[in-house]
Amino acid sequence: MSAKVGIYVHPNHDEAQELARDLRVLLKGRGNAVWVSSAWDRDAASDHMAGTDLLICIGGDGTVLRGARSAVPHPVRILAVNMGRLGFLAELAPDEARTAVLDVLDGAGRIEERVMLLGEVCRSGDGAAGSTLPPQLALNDVVVGRYAPGRPVYVSVYVEGDFLETVRADGMIVASATGSTGYNLSAGGPVLFPESREMVITPVAAHLSRVRPIVLPANLSVELRVATDHRAVVSFDGQVDEELETGARVRVTRSPHTARFVRLRPPADFYKKLVRHLDERADGPESALPQAERAEAG
């Protein structure tokens, strides 16, 4: 039976839209069931996801992050085509896509499983009242930070319920291995191999703090408790945000779900891409963009 294929495409990128149309015609011509969805319409994509074997994400890394979250809980393979500046999560350039998609459907490539995070917001200091935001998945990171420029927040860090430190900073990042090359890296955190199960805690512009980036085993939970005279915000993958007030808690654990990427290149290609990524950050202004704006760019 022919595989069911989804195409998840950036809605405001003309070349991405054109490639999506071409792939749809190509795949339907060989008998595949194909659906196409805007990367900004998660509900529509989720309606089609059951039974999908391959999800082709066409856009930047932001499109891939949305696709990975939309695929849960289905064991969908993800093949990313880069239409952005670098596409750190992507496997293919646009001119490779037509041939590579057919190769993958014929069995080419390997599966690279990436850890996802699960974040839960509790608004009250005693944990009695929950948030209006349901628990959220993140492929990259969960970030608790200041809402307005120039106003740091106090974030108390707990690991498995044990107090670690209170940090006065612009924010605190809890990143997966995938997210270790994103905002975490910009904030001075370590890079983890893509299939690592560990999490990284990294402060952002901390003031006189003893806390440095820490790598934690995958089975531990992290809780970030907020104290501020102003507002703070929690951000999931830089795409889903919720305002926080003093007393709010954000608990982060490893999700039981993973993102399953199709890779056609050897694992060592990660390091080549990392070097290109660092070179581009050194040469261009992208790393200075706020987290949410960087994610929306894809």
C-alpha cells in the first residue's frame, strides 16, 4: 500500500509554496495519498496526521518545530527541506527535494530520534491553581524570562524538587539536545549531540550568579519559580508564549514522545553543519533576534 504523505509548508514563502505544489503532483502521480497544510494551522495538520508515514516540512527551522509538535503522538517520520538561511534542522536543499523524497519512500535513509520536552505552567505559589495553558511540548527549549527590556526576573531553580539557586537574570533556558544549538548556544550553553537524552539549564545574562550551564540526566525534572515586580513570560520553542506573574512555576520534564527525523547523511554531518551555523552567527545579525522572532522567521 502506498504511504500517506503530509506536506507542511510555510504560508508566506512563495518558493516553498511552489515546491509543495510540485511535490504534491509528483507524489499523487505515483499513487501516494497526499495532504498539504500551512505550518501556521496546527489544527488542520493534526486532523490529517493519523496514518501519515512521512511529513515533509518546507520552510525554515520554525516550520520544522511546528511540524514536530503537530506530529505527536503519531510515529511520523519528518523530512525537512530548508527554504531559510541555514535550516539547522533541515536535511535537504530545495533542489534535492524531488529526488530525495522518492528515495526516502523507497526505503533510503535512517531515523534520528530527537528528545522533546514537556512543560507545565502552574500559576499559584502553592501549586493549587493551574494555568489556562495546557501542558506544552517543545522540541528546542522552554524559556522563562523577562517580559520587558531592562527588567530582569528572579528565577529559583529546583531539580527533582531540591532547591539549586535563585538567579537574577534576563531568563532561564531549559533546552533539549536539539535546542542546545539554538538560544542555549547564544547564551553560552554547551552543544549536545542531537540524539542525546540529557537536558541543559542555561541562564541568560545572569547578574552575579553562581549558576553556570548545567547538563542534567534525562530522567530528572526541572522547576523554575518566578519572582518579579513586573511581568515575566514562558516561551515554548519561541512560538507558544504565556505571561507569568510572581509565584508562577514552570515544570519541565522529558516528554515520552520523540521527533523522528529522516537523515540521508552520516551522523558526522552534524558537526559540519554546526561549524557553518557558528560561522553564520559570527557574520550575520540573526543571533541578535529575540527567540520568538527567530522561530517565527521559519
